[in-house]
Amino acid sequence: MAKIDTRCVHAGYHPGKGEPRQLPIIQSTTFRYETSDQMGRLFDLEDSGYFYTRLQNPTVDAVAAQINDLEGGVGAILTSSGQAANLFACLNIATAGDHIVAANNIYGGTFNLLGVTLRQMGIDVTFLKADAPDDEIQAAIRPSTKLIFGETISNPGVEVFDIERWAKMAHRNGLPLVVDNTFATPVLCRPFEWGADIVTHSTTKYIDGQGVSVGGAVVDSGNFPWDRYPERFPGLTKPDASYHGLTYTQKFGKAAYIVKATTHLMRDLGSTQSPQNAFYLHLGLQTLHLRIRRHSESALKVAKWLQSRPEVAWIHYPGLGNPLAVKYLPDGCSGVMCLGLKGGRAFDNRFLDALKLVTIETHVADCHTCVLHPASHTHRQLSDEQLRAAGIAPDLIRLSIGLEDPDDIIEDLAQALNVAAHD
Ligand SMILES: *Cc1c(COP(=O)(O)O)cnc(C)c1O
């Protein structure tokens, strides 16, 4: 198999003679067939083929195949957002009455999705610290538990998830481990190599990398033995009445989970990615390997500089010697870090206002360096107490290092710290 840099450029789309070199945008809702029987067989899942873009589209599929190739899975789908990807990853195997175990340091949007919306749908969730000892994880697992969930690099705390340890705990209990690999991207970490079973992405971040299109992906390793636990995963191992009694594990083998995500969840819930957005994603993917390494190198340089500054109370960047990062992220730790300053909320605000190159944005992980102060922005309705309960230090500033020259980024941070100190 070609190396990952080559696959970033080539995987997923292989034009034949006289076909477009760049991935074409198939901007069509529907696809034509010649006989009634041809169309009928598609709806019975007897033949594979395109019929309606809510389920599948050639442009979208090529990019899904590319992400699947990079992660080393058996199949992938693109979704309209990262939120939809995590929703699908859970709903594909969990339903009312079921239970999920998740790390509590996950992205705020996913924390709400699991802790509020899935709970409203009757799926209970237990949140554990990502460094919870094995016996605590074991004690949280119930007969109704269907999956375990964590993030390779958590957003915004940038903690590294011990994928191998959590995968062992999951598998010991007959459960799949779902890992959101958004910040690491498959260039820096491939969770399947450490035992994860399903990977999700917000492709909105580094995979797009340009800040252009919101999207997500779900990738299936094909490794989880669903049919060993037929009572726990009936949606995959028992006949599906909406497809004439077809059983996914029998019909699709290792790809059962990801086929069901398309034929069941995409069919019923939509949340498909548009061909246009998939095209933008593909443009981003072709340079992901170059960009993510540069993000990582620049972030390490900036993090080391910040660490040496007297105004900085604390800084978290996995590349500053975290042993889990040494294990899981040897090629770099992405561009995201978080830090706290010593001067209190007023100092923070003066610092943020004085930044010139670095912009204040809710976004993260693209080519522009940006900064966010959750306590003043995304989480401003929460008290300091509530912030801490949500795992966010009130003084936390999230800094996402872009692709500018790192010396220019440092110069901007230096002048803003200076202004904040003297205002
Ligand atoms: C942004 C993000 C999401 C949500 O993705 P959207 O594309 O914004 O819906 C999920 N997980 C992580 C780790 C993220 O950073």
C-alpha cells in the first residue's frame, strides 16, 4: 500500500481514460435506470448503485472512500456535520433504553448531544474522566451499554485519549469503542491501529482546513464482531423488516455497521453531505498531510514560547512531553492548545482585544490562527462553578495555530501580552 501522503492525494478517486483528473461534482439528486427490475433490486439492496443523493452520491462516496482509506477501515459515510457523524455513530447501535459510556472531556457539542438530546430520546449516558481507572470504567458498564466514546485529542482541553486501554476495556465487555479523531486526523493518529472500532470526524476542522464547509464522517474498521453478541446489537444481527427481513451481518459481513448507517439512518434521518461540500473537502484532503505537520510544528514552537512567558499561568499542549502523546501522536499533536493567563478576566479581555493577526473566532483547526475564550464566548451563560463542572477552567483560552509563519504569530501574541500588561 502507498504511504499516507500519497494516499492523501490519490485515494478514493481513480479516473479512467479520458475522465476528469480532479474529482467531478455530480450535482444531481437522482440517477437514471432502464428497467423497473433494475430499480427494484436497488431498493432490495440486491444490487448496489446510485438512486438518490440523500443515500449516496458518487462525489460524496469518493471522498468517503478516501477518508476510509486514510483511516484503514472497511467503509465510511460523509455526514452534513460532525454533530451528525457522532449522532449516527451512536444511533446506529443504540436506541431507547440503552446506555453509553463516554469520556467527560469531549467537545461541548457532543457533550450536549449525548448528555441532553440522547437522554431525551431515552438513551442514558455515564460520563467518566478520560483517565478514570479500569475498575471505574468497569463499574460504569451496564447490561444495556452499547458503546464507549472518546476523542483522540479532546476539544478544548487537548487531553490525549488512551485509546488502547479504553479499547481493551470495551472489548472485554463486548462493546465497540467509538473515537472522534477530528483534531488528530488520520495523518497523525489512526485509532483503528490501537483497537478502536468506529472513528468519527468533524471534517469541518483540519480535513477541510480552509474554513469553507461544515461536514462530518463515520468510518467503520470492520473489526467489531457484532454477531458474537446478537442480543446486544439486534439492529445488525436480526432481520430488518424495512428491507424484507434482510440481516446486515449476514448480507454485508464486516461492512454491516456502515451499510446500515447509510441504508437505515441516512434514509430516515437525512443529514447527508452535499456533493459541493464533499468537493471542497476533497481539495482540503489533498494537502492534509502537508498542513497538519506544519500546524503541529508551528504549534510546538508557539507553545514552547508561551511556556517561557511570565504572563502565562499554565499551558496544555500534548507536544510538551505528554507520555500519551509520545505513544499516540509521534508525528505531531495538531495546532490546538489551551492556556490560562495570570492577570484575571480583565487582563484576558485586553489581551484578546489587542490581537491583530490572531482573530477571535468560534472556529478552530483551520489555516487561520484563531483564539477563543469559552467563558466570555461560547459558554458565557455559565458561572465559574458551572464552567468547572463542564471541565472548562474559567481562565481557559483556546489557541488554534494556523499556517502563517510561526514567528509572526509569536510577535502578535507578544505585542498583545504587552498591551494587556500596560493598559
Ligand atoms: C467541531 C467538533 C465537532 C462537531 O462538528 P461540527 O462539524 O461543528 O458539527 C465534533 N467533535 C469535535 C472534536 C469537534 O471539534
